[in-house]
Amino acid sequence: MELAVTGINHGTANISLRERVAFPPAIVTGALEQAAALPDVNEVVIVSTCNRTEVYLGFAESGVAPDQGPARQRLALEWLARFHGMSGDDLAPSSYFHSGAEVVRHLMKVAAGLDSMVLGEPQIMGQIKSALALSRDLQLAGGNLAHAFEAAFTVAKEVRTETAIGASPVSVAFAAVTLAGRIFSDLASLRVLLVGAGRTIELAARHLAEKKVRGIVVANRTLDNALQLASRFSGQGALLSELPELLLDADIVISSTSSQLPIIGKGMVERAIRQRKHRPMLLVDLAVPRDIEVQVCEIPDAYLYGIDDIGSVIEDSHNSRREAAVQAESIIDRGMDKFLGQLRSRNAVATLRRLRGKANAIREMELRQARRELEKGGDAGSVLESLARAITNKLIHAPSVRMKQASAEGRDELLHVTRELFELDEDASRE
């Protein structure tokens, strides 16, 4: 199975590195096409989220001995680093690499949420499905790599339905709201500014509404999207250009956009804090790359938390999910066995198809020769005998050569396999 994956995640790299290696939507298509041009690569899927960047590769069957792992690791890592203007040496200490069946196991764990910062978080499944869909649209996924993703989706669904890993509403958005509840005793009385209108902000709005927060404002690059989301939670919509004014009334700011540059700067927050007469402001930045300049943490009365800072909130949720994670591992083991069985079956079908094609080619070639002999007036019986003999000789020639070579080299297992395949009894095989 010619598969490989390299990447970094929240466990191996800090947010400064993760935001440098992220693939925003605007550049993913170009990146996929570049990766597909790497030697022997015929499938590519890129998964890029706030907590991970992973490049999955499917290689053409090369017939080379299976010691290519180190070379492929260098190939994938150096491409990933080069694409982002880095060196492989800079990225290597924080990266990981899997090949063959381990790619599938890793993908199953990722899809099931077992490799997430928030154990069992559900958003990753949709993100991986979107990544595969894009590669399929570009005709860059359709073989073993695509089958691996489909198997991972099946296993992740089983984990969701057969374990309690998704029983409680834990996500980075939930953690952000929980953090706010620990800092402010009465959330319902506060005004919250949500920056962005994606899935993470939608979840944050939902959790805030459950806390009876009514003063919600959603700011987004597109006003229609902001108004649509805000209306579901009795909030107000606004444009990102209004952020300097919106910050004046915001006690809590939760931001998650796809911007490649910070949209809330230190100066903007300083002016807001000054006009608020230094009433405290909590800012939670869930974006990668970051939405809020890190220097904001230097401002008195402004309390900035990034996605890597909410680990203590998330850890509480992990304790209740660890038993479910153990159950999930057994489901993954079962899913791996099933996938590998299906892969072996597909490989057998492909080999049989090639064998049948070769036999048909021999038959057609000898039939043409036999027809020519009959057209010349040759004896039908002799022509038929020659036809049968020629087909037989050509079919068994290559296997005969390989078996003699294997026997001379002491590889008797090939002879045993041949006897099993063609149902040759032991007595006849000794003649």
C-alpha cells in the first residue's frame, strides 16, 4: 500500500509554527497541484485546521523494495517546508511521518477525534471530508488514498455511535465559553463580540445562548452572513470594518476567521480599553493564523488567550472521555482489519484482471495465426492441435521460468503456492 502522510499538530508544534504551515482556502488548490507533481505521486489530500496541517500522498505502484519510507519522508517534508518558505531542518523536529497501513490508522484516529486537542471533538470530520472532496474535484484522489479516507469516515461514525466520546458538547468553542464563565461570574449580563461566522463561531454563539447571554454581536467580512448567524441568537450583525467601535462595548471577544493577518491590533484594543475606563476585556483567539496581535497581552485590563492557552479547560473534558477513547481504539483495530481485507481483495481483483488480459491477448494472437493457416488450406485437425499447443506453451512459459529460478534459489514457497493455485496433486508434482 503506497501511502504516506507528514504533518504537524497541536501536540508537536506551537501555534507560531502551526500558523506558518497552515493552508488557507485560497491557496489549497495550488498546493494540491504542486504536491501532485512530486515524483511518483498520483493522489494528494491536504488537511489544514487550526490544530494541524497534514499532507497525505498516494504513490504509483513502483515495484521498488519497501524501504522507501525515509526517502518519501524527506520528499514530503521538504516540499511542505519549501512551499511555506522554510527549510526541512526547521520543520523536521516538530513533524511526524507515517507510511503504509499506519497512514490509515492515523487517519482513523484523526477522523474519530482521538488525535484532537479536544478529545472526540466533532468538527474535524467535516474538515477532513471537505479536504477529500476538493481533491476529488481536482481528480487528485480516487485510488487507495481515497479508499483510506472513506474507511476512516466509516470508523469515525462507528466511534460516535458506539462510544460516549461525543456525549458532552466539548469543542474549542465550548472551552472558550467555559473559560469566560470561569473569569466572569455572570456571563448573562455581559456583551460578547464574536468575530467571524464559521462553524467555530456558530458553536460559540450556541454555547453562549445556553448561558442566557443575550448581548451578542457577530462581526464578519460579509454582512449577510453576520446578520444570518446573529439573528438565530437574538444578536446583531456588523462588518469587520466596525471593529474599533464594537470593541468599546465588548466585555468578551471570541475570534475565529480565515484571515492571514491579524485583524485586531494592539492599538485598536488600547484605545478601546482607554475609552472603556479600563473595564476588563477577555479576548479569546481561536484562529490559526491568529486574528489578534499577540502584543495585546501587554495591555493592562486586556486578557488575551490563544488556542494553546485553553488546555486546562480541555483537560477537564478529557478525563470523562478516556474510557470511551479506549473503546474507540478497539473499533479502529476492527476497522483496520476490515480495510486491509478489502484492500487485499481489490489487489487480487486487479491481478486477476491483468492475468485474464494477458491470457486473452495470447489467445487472440494464436487464433489469428490459426485462421491464417486455415485460409492457406492447412489441415483443420493439425491447425487445432498447433493452436492448443501454442496457447499452452505461452501460458506456462513465464511461470515455468520463475519456478525453476525459485527452486534453484531455494525459494520452495513459490512452488507450494503454484501447487495450491492450480490444484496440482503431490504425486503429479514429483513427475
